[in-house]
Amino acid sequence: MIEFKILKQSKKSRARVGVIKTPHGEVETPAYVGVATLGAVKTLTTEQVVETGTQLLIANTFHLHEMPGEKIVQAAGGLHEFMQWRRPLMTDSGGFQVFSLGFGKDFSTGKILKPKEGALIQIGQQPKLLRITDDGVHFTSFRDGRKIFLGPKESIRIQERLGADITFAFDECTSPAADYGYTKKSLGRTHDWARKCLNARRTRQALYGIVQGGRFQDLRTESSRFIGSLPFDGIAIGGEFGDDKRLMTVMCRWVIDGLPPEKPRHLLGIGYLEDIMPIIREGVDTFDCIVPTHYARHGTAFTSEGKLHIGQSRFAKDKKPLDKKCLCATCACYSRSYLSHLFRAKEINALQLLTSHNLFFFQSYVKKVREDIKRGKI
């Protein structure tokens, strides 16, 4: 189980500093959660992830079920032992894959809709590559074509075998292309699955419920009150934000208004640098996002001067570090010139060095936000 304690509540916003105590250590919040989809942060060793100041990782239940399988992980002593991560760990439920491998793939969209005329999902529609039922979701593996069924009980059993400190209830993450009718019906299904997840749990792992409801205020409010009333150890905010990213902070406010203040709040899949301050000001405690690692693998470094695309020829003779204000190992040892050379030469360690820097940069940014909340600045 976990314990959550609020250490400081801002008087200027809904922001707060707290601590989540888990069997594998404490997490000071607000906290950016690193993404370790298959039990690894891409390009980094576990030791290198620790050096970035990362407190907490989240791994992917669906993909670990596909490969190597939860039984292999369990036989290795659980995910902590398997990946040699001695710090707190989350596993998601597989609910996001209902969207990403379903309507998300059909409409080539993420959580923010890129409008397409006529791209509206209504009651009764099904994605092309999976089938959603009231009992769960029938997937076809993109790795080997085998059939996979995932429902509330199955998700909980997989997460129990993986052994993370914090688990999530199985849900349907809806598409921003879904209309009100589809979203309402989906929400009823997600609420039913939330109860089934609570009934299925057999371990002392923490279990978070997930609030859905899309971009619709009445559905978000209904969901936050319903999920908040159940005996979950924490609450996650999932789903999509329509076609306007500015709705995200408004939606967080809708949801958080209905949640019990004593429970930790996690925002799923959000964490661009410009998102961090607004969501923390609304009272989000933890959040996960692939941005720092994904951008690093494409040659982009986040710095105090903005994003640098290190593969550009203008960095070929630049002897400065990526960021003179950064204290990470990459900035202490290597020049922009060298990193540009490595990336242009397609050397693998370019991706490792950029990923390490980006993670350190994000963690340092959030650490400063925590300190500013403590000092009453936010």
C-alpha cells in the first residue's frame, strides 16, 4: 500500500507539495514520472535513470503482457527485480491501448484532435483493429497476430504479477473524435470496470481509479464524483481534451473539484514542458509523458534557451554545452559540436546522452517548481 501526506498547500493556486510513501521509497510531489514502457527508459540503463533524479517510473501493462509476459517477470522476482529498479514503480492498466491501438490509429490522432471533417465516433462504432465489449477488449497483437483479451480482472491479474507499487484500474480511454453519446456510454462501462477492478484485487498494491468523460463537463464531473467515492488509493485523470489544448487545465479543474483532497492525483500521458506549470497549479501531484525521451531520440534537447535540434549544421563547431545552466553529466562533459557529430553520424550514444540530459532537465524543472510552492511563489 501507499501513504500520501500533503506537506504544503499553496495559497496562490491549487498547487501542493506532498510525499507518497511506497514499499520502494518515497516520492516527493509534484513529480514527473518517467516512462519505462517495456521495463526500460529507452536508451538508458537503470543506473543512468537514477542519475537524472527520476523518483518514479511507469511501465506498460499491455506491452509487457505481450512481451515477455507477466509470468516471466514474476518468475524473475517482479518488475523491480527484473529491471533492477529499486525505487517506486507504477504500471498502467492497458486502457490507453484501447484508444491508441483503436480509434487513435483509425483517425491518426492523439489526445488532442486534429480536426477531420466527418471524423466523429458515435454509439455502436468499433475500431478497425480491436473490439470493445462490456466485458473487456479483444485485441490482435501487432507483434505476432495472436488474439489478446483484456478486461478488468485480466488487467489486475497482470499487474499483480508484475508487482509494481501503484497499479491502475482498467478503463476505456476515449478518442477526442467521440461524440457525447459514445463518450457517455463508454463512461458507464469504465465505471463498471472500476468496481470490478476493486473486487478483483488480491494484493496490497495501491490501486488508482481513472476519471474519464472526454471533453464534456457534466461527464467529467459525474466521473470524478463516482471514482472519488470508491475506495481507491489514488485517482488518475485520463482521456482526451477535444481539439483545444487550453481545455486541459479547465478539465483538470472540473475533475479535481469532485475528488477527495487527501488522495494523490495522477494525470495520465501529459507533460510537455509548457504543460507542467498549468497542471501543477491546478493541483496535479504526478504526471507521466514520453516527451523528454521521445524528443531526445529525434535529436531535440530541451534547454533554458528553448529546444535545440542538435542535428542542425549550425552546431557543428559549437563548443558550448547543451545548456550552460544545466548540471547533468552530458552538459558537464560534452559539447554541442560533439553531440551534433554523434547524432549526424547516427551513433547510438548520441541518443543516450540527449535522453539523459532531457530527463535531468525535466526533473530539475519540476524540482524547482516544488521549491517555489514551498516558498509561496506559486
